[in-house]
Amino acid sequence: MKLGLIVKEPYASMIVKGLKIWEIRKRRTNVRGEIYIISKGFVVGKVELVDVLGPFTVEELSKHEEKHRVEYEVLKRYAGDSKLYAWVLEKAEEFEKPLKVKVPKGAQIWVRLNL
């Protein structure tokens, strides 16, 4: 079973183009290996999830904006009172033709995919 990570735009496109190598989340994950990036009901590419760093404060993460591409104010709003984690991504691949997938109602982070 393959896993898809739900990511909002413009970040999903940045990830699959290799421009965003840290995905910022409020939780760590034990998932490692190849994952698919899902945006607006389409698998737009894939990456390798190789590590999770943190926890970080917003201030600490703001020093690494070139890796995660998220502006300070957006990070601050997202974090609230939480610490944040950087999911480290490598080997980005953008699909020439995105694949339509069914995202189950209520899914917010992971989707099991039959590709």
C-alpha cells in the first residue's frame, strides 16, 4: 500500500519541483521512504521522506526559510502554541500528468493509495 501526503498549494508544487525540502508539520511521523504528494485531489508527484527534525519554535524555523519556503507570519499562524517539525524530503519527482485520486472524507494528512 502506498501513502499519499495531502499538501496545500503552492507548497505541493514546490515539493515536487525540489524547491521545498522541508515540509512543516505539528507532529512527527514514523513514515519513511517513498510517498506521493496529493494536492486538490490529484497525485502531483513523489518524494522520499528521509527524516524528521525538531521540535522547533517558529523563530528557529524562520532561520531555514530557504528549506521550507513558509513565511514567518504563516508559520506563526499555523503553529499557534505548538512546536513544529520538519519532515525532510529528497528525490523529488513531478509527474507530467497528475493522477486523479479519491481522497476520503475527513482525510487531513495521509491517504492510502492503490496506484
